Amino acid sequence: DQQVKQNSPSLSVQEGRISILNCDYTNSMFDYFLWYKKYPAEGPTFLISISSIKDKNEDGRFTVFLNKSAKHLSLHIVPSQPGDSAVYFCAALPWGNTGKLIFGQGTTLQVKP
Amino acid sequence: SAVISQKPSRDICQRGTSLTIQCQVDSQVTMMFWYRQQPGQSLTLIATANQGSEATYESGFVIDKFPISRPNLTFSTLTVSNMSPEDSSIYLCGGGMELGNTIYFGEGSWLTVV
């Protein structure tokens, strides 16, 4: 029972273009969502998050959009850079369950120079 | 963000042995967690490490297999007991701050059981 799904295992984008990573969830009790980036041989690094009371959060080149009615969120990276090449995990936090992150399977982003 | 350090970063272990992973966090962190990422899989919460008391385990994880200690606010250990090849994973220590929703992770401990 995968409550958080990242249906695209991989994505390839040209440098300078926009990268869009998608995430779907099934549990309406999730009230906080996070994106992490993971390089090989390193732990996940927190990127950006969004509360369920918002529909957009922006931090520099990274923007996360939340569509609660569709139970869908996306991470936009613009412009994409070769250093953005990594595995990106979407994670959701059920209300009242601090620390109990539910992760998606991850999407491997490759940004080509 | 929080500073979270783990060791060992990598180890190759013999079947049937046990290995203890240590995690040190900075003083901003009040909550500590242990996650696992099996090969090709997503990250899964093993347990919440509670200071001075027994950890809170998630479904599918038991104390006999994954004993956890947290003797003080900034230090925790996870032991993987009686290891089998199925325990080959990345074990990640996570830390969160009071009233915060973000979990920060250490570098991970990559265990290979042969």
C-alpha cells in the first residue's frame, strides 16, 4: 500500500530548462509535504516543504506546488543545472505524527549540459 | 538546518553478527529517528528514539532485532542484530526540532551483509 507515489523513476532535462518532478498521495490526513535530494553515497538533504494550507512555496530555483483536491504535488526546478542531478524524494507527514515521514520511491533527475 | 553525524559510514558484516550504528546530533535537535533504505526502495521509519526510555517502533520492526538507545538528548545508537543479507541497507539517523515538521538526515550508514 504505497501512500506516496512518484510514478516517474527517472527524468532527463537539458541544462537551463525546467525540471518538473511529480508526486501523488492517497492519504487525506497528510498535512505537510517535503522534498529531499539525495546524491549517491550521501544522506537525503532537505530541499523545500509545503503545508497543506498552502498551494505554493518558493525558494530560489525551487518551487513546490500542492493540489489538495487532486492529492498531487510537484517540484519545479528552474533553471535546471547539472549539479541538480540526483535522486529526489517526495515525503508526506501525517497530521500529529512528527517525524513519521512517508516517502515516495524517488525520481532520478539527470540534467544534461 | 541541523548537523547530524553517523558512524560507521560503511561496513561489510558477516551473517549472524550484530553492528551498532552511532548518531550524534547538534543541540537544536530534540527528536531523533532511525530510518532504513533497502536497495531500490524508499526510506522507511524504523523507530523514534526516546531519551531515557524505550524507542517507539513502527509496524514490522521489533526491539529484539533493532535495539535502540538514546541515553541523552544528542546521542543515539541503533543495533542491527543477528544480521542476514536482507539487512543490507542504508540506515539513516534523522533529527527534528521542537515544533518543527522537517526531518534532517545524517550521511547514512551503508551496511552490506555477506
